[in-house]
Amino acid sequence: MRAAGRPAAPSAGRGLIPIRTLRFLLGDQLTRRIATLTDLDPDHDVVLMVEVRAEATYVRHHKQKIAFLFSAMRHFAAELEAEGIAVDYVRLDAPGNTGSFTGELARAVARHAVDRVVVTEPGEWRVWEMMQGWRADLGPPVEIRDDNRFLCPRADFAAWAGDRRSLRMETFYRGMRRRTGLLMEGSEPTGGRWNFDPENRKGLPKGHVVPERVGFPPDAVTVEVIALVEHAFADHFGETDAFAWPVTRAEAITAFKHFLAVGLPTFGDYQDAMRADAPFLYHALIAPALNAGLLTPEEVCRAAERAYRAGAAPLHCVEGFIRQILGWREYVRGLYWARMPDYAASNALAATRDLPWFYWSGETAMNCLAQCIGATRTHAYAHHIQRLMVTGNFALLAGIAPAQVEEWYLVVYADAYEWVELPNVHGMVLWADGGVTGSKPYAASGAYINRMSDYCRGCAYDVAKKSGPSACPFNYLYWNFLIRHAERLADNPRLAMPYRTLARMDPTKRAAILDDAARFLDGLDAAPSAAPADQGSLALAAPRSDPARRPARDTATTASRRKG
Ligand code: FAD
Ligand code: DLZ
Ligand code: SF4
């Protein structure tokens, strides 16, 4: 990669000479088909790509996420150059790198005598606001194009959502099936049903052998980038030893083909299952590649449908997979843009507790949390149910402040971008939006985790016990949650059953629940690993909270990171 060396097109005689356009490509827009590049003129245009400190530190991303993106950016730039396109690529350690999108864009405009700048809308509100500043202050005109990777344009979602207070994914999803024709027979859904979710909730049978992940050991570019990241972002969360993400489109296609052959035929069955020694199960592991542009949502949905039509995967698995992308992924993206910036500010359940230290260290006696957080540190990955029903469920039940939980989710996953993270965390997990995204909070006791995983067998706590120091904390925290929020939730028809049970509950039992929860939550603040009281030997080493070891926040606080 090089700074583009061709002379700028003369600005005189514009009627004859094509305008020189600076095409600013963000790190999560790595596809040749992105709107920024569609009308690129290789003879006159320059593509700008920049590695900047501010993007890696507005929250201190997992080291693997930064390494993945820098490596993917460098590979993509090399592919463009191989096509004969001029790429002005600014590395993180390049002399004079100002460290921000705005600073690097301004320097590039000065370098190239640019007539106009073309960019595609970003994935985060913070950067959208930055772009408005470019339009006002940069000098040359800045054209911001719609992100053509998504199947539902922002404007169409906004028109569908209107100003309704609550939106439902299922209704949106059916509209998207009709719109795209995916899994449709004329106007009817293939198989006569829109949704096969009930078939997609099996636990893993004992001894079930799961397929290997198809991994991509770091090549020379990734090795160089990992060294840079370990040096420049040494205090960030996470490890890089197990890095195996695809960093080019070719690798992403290989990974996806492996999923089609090996994962998809069983994807639906065990979609919600969890097992301590199998962090990936039948999941596709494509979110980092999809979100960065190495794969497109449409192509993966069409390929999955083809697998069904060829008899290579059953309908309930294919529908389950397509629903995640055509349904959930498009839905959360639409919702993010339709409701931001106000969306992030609500706190419907008035949750204010600090995020416990163990979310960073993994040091807790609760085995389910220790396993999910441990895998997250190692792989920058946890699958959906681990995010929703383990780390998310605990944050909901413990009443942790939404902004702190959201920051954690944005930091720790290789696929994390605010457009997808925020609605999932703020809406789905924490119900902080008061029901815009989901009709009820996904609160669950230890029984759910026990049914769907093998975590409880290796846990210091007893999932069968409802109260007392050795009882599974999820059990009493669940009832404590329902009691605390009865005023807000008791009338919710989808929670009628647990509230009926609560109404019948013996007052002594109810008091014991409240006591256990108070004891546990008080201990959580003081010693976040929360080992069973006075049973130190049971706990997985429980160092007290050490703020110095926390991946320190940058000067951008969670509130200000949304502001650009
Ligand atoms: P698979 O399980 O194989 O699913 C296939 C694809 O479906 C995923 O790659 C993803 O693109 C899409 N998908 C599935 N569920 C969702 C969903 N709820 N929302 C949007 N897309 C979905 N996904 C992200 O890409 N980035 C995030 O920052 C993110 N944060 C999340 C936070 C929470 C609390 C929860 C509950 C979910 C979050 N998800 C996020 C969604 C989902 O967990 C991940 O997309 C998925 O785990 C990625 O792994 P995979 O590629 O193996 O997915
Ligand atoms: C996530 C990220 C990181 C860590 N670094 C860069 C970078 O150096 N250069 C870049 O162009 N993009 C980076 N990104 C992705 C951006 O944060 C992303 O484009 C915005 O959040 C908008 O979605
Ligand atoms: Fe988690 Fe409770 Fe099971 Fe332990 S017993 S693994 S805390 S659900």
C-alpha cells in the first residue's frame, strides 16, 4: 500500500476532465460493491483508508477485534491496488497520523487537491454526527451514500416503524420474506409456516460430537498487525493467541461454505444449546465478516435457501438461520437508526448497579458466567444464547446500569458495532427501552441454563437449591427481579404465569429470596466474584476488585461516545 502518487486532476476545464473524487472507505465497509466504490473511476479517484487510534479506543475494543479489522483493511486495500485502484492507506504508526477520522480526512483532502468526497453512511451514530461536521467544515462537498449492503434501507424501516412505541421483529420479518422472496412459495411461506423457532430449542445430547471450527491461522499481515495491537493497545481486554478469523473475502467464503456443509444442517436444532468445551457448536461464526463487508447478508441468505432447495439442509434449520439475518439483523439495524439518539437514553427498569469486576476478569464462582466470559476473552466470541441468557440475563437480574453493560458488549466481541449491539443489549437483554424491542424481559432462573448447558455440573453453586448461600444465584435473583418490578411487569400477559406463582408463594420463602438477593448483590459490589459466602475453597479464586486491572475507559465516557 502506498500514498497515492498520481498527480491530482487539474481543476480547470472540468467539463472535459472527470472530477477527482476522494472515496473514504471505513474499516467496516470492505466490499467492492459498497456504494462508495460503485462508480469509482480508477484513472482519477483515490480511495482513502485510515487506521486511527480514536476508533480503537472510544471504547477499548478487544484486541482481536482491532487486529481482525486492521488486517482485513490491509488485505482489502491490497486487493484494490491489485485492480489498479489508487489507495491512500494511512497506517496506525504512520508519521503525522492525527488519530481520528476527521483529522485524517482533512489531511488527505489537503494531500490530493480533491474536488469532492464520497463516503457511505456509517454503522454508528457517533460517526454519523462526525460526517455532518465534514459536510459543514471540510471544504469540498461531501456526499454521504446509503449503505447498500442492507436489505431494508433505513428510510423503508422508518416508514414501517412510524412513531409506534413498540415494534415486533416477527411482523417486520414476514414483510422482509415477502419483499425478498426468500423461503416463499408465491405469497405463502415455504413449508406453510413463517417461523420454526419451537423446533430450534434442543439441548445437546450427552456425548454429542460437535464439528471443528474452520480457523485461519494468522498470515504475515495478521501477524504484523497482532504485534502492533499488542504494543499499541496493551491494556485492552482479551487475548490474541487463538486468533482464527477470516480476514479476506476469500477466507470468509471458505468459512461460510464449511458452515453450509457442516453447520447449517444442524444449526437450528442446537441453536440455543451451550456446552463448556464447545464455544462454537453449529454457529456460523460469520458476524465479524458480515459486519465488516467481507460477506453480504443477501448472499448468505440466498446460499442457505439454495442448500434447502437442494435437500442439503432441513427447513427448520434454514429458516432459523435466515430469520437471524433477514429478520433480527435487519430489524435491529432499522430500529437503531429509526430511534437514535434518544433510544440509548432510556432506563425503563431504573437499573443503576455498577458492572461487576468479574465481567472483565472472568473470576467468579458462577460457572456459566466464568465459562462464557473466559471464551469471550480467548475468542472475542460468544454465541447468541450465551450473550442473551447468561451474561445478559445476569446483568438484567442484577440491575446493572444499561450504559455500563452496553459498553461491555461493545468492547468484548469481534462483531460488535453499536448499530447491532445497542438494540440487542438495551432492548432485548435489559428491557431498558421499556418494550420497544421485546414484549417482555428475557429473565430466567438457573433452571433454563441447566436445561440448555452442562455448566451447572461444574459449578460451585447448586442449581437445584432455591435459597441459602450455596443456592444458584440466578434462582433467587430471578424472583427478586419479578418482585422488584411487579408494578411495571405484573400486568404483562407474557409474565402471567410466574406472577401467579409469586402470588401463591409462602411469605417466608419470599422473604428468604429477598434476603438472599440482598446479601448476594451487596457482596457483588464489594467482591465481584461473589463466591458462596464463607466457602472460599469452592470459589474459583476470588481476588477483590482491582480497578487498576480494569480495561480503563478512554476519555470518551459511555455517554460521550455516542456524541462523536
Ligand atoms: P449465528 O448464530 O451463526 O447466526 C448467524 C448470523 O445471524 C450472525 O452472524 C448475525 O449476523 C445474525 N444474527 C443472529 N442473531 C442476531 C441478532 N440478535 N441481532 C443481529 N444479528 C443477529 N451481533 C453482532 O453482529 N454484533 C453485536 O455487537 C452483537 N451484540 C449482541 C449482544 C447481545 C446481548 C445479544 C443477545 C446478541 C448480540 N448479537 C450481536 C447477535 C448475535 O449474538 C451474534 O450476531 C452472533 O452470536 C454472532 O455469531 P455467529 O456469526 O456465529 O452467529
Ligand atoms: C472498529 C474500528 C477500529 C478498531 N478501527 C478502525 C480504524 O482504524 N479505521 C476505520 O476506518 N475503522 C475502524 N473501525 C471501524 C469503525 O469504528 C466503524 O467504521 C465505525 O464505528 C462506523 O461503523
Ligand atoms: Fe450458573 Fe447457577 Fe448453573 Fe452455577 S448453578 S452454572 S450459577 S446457572
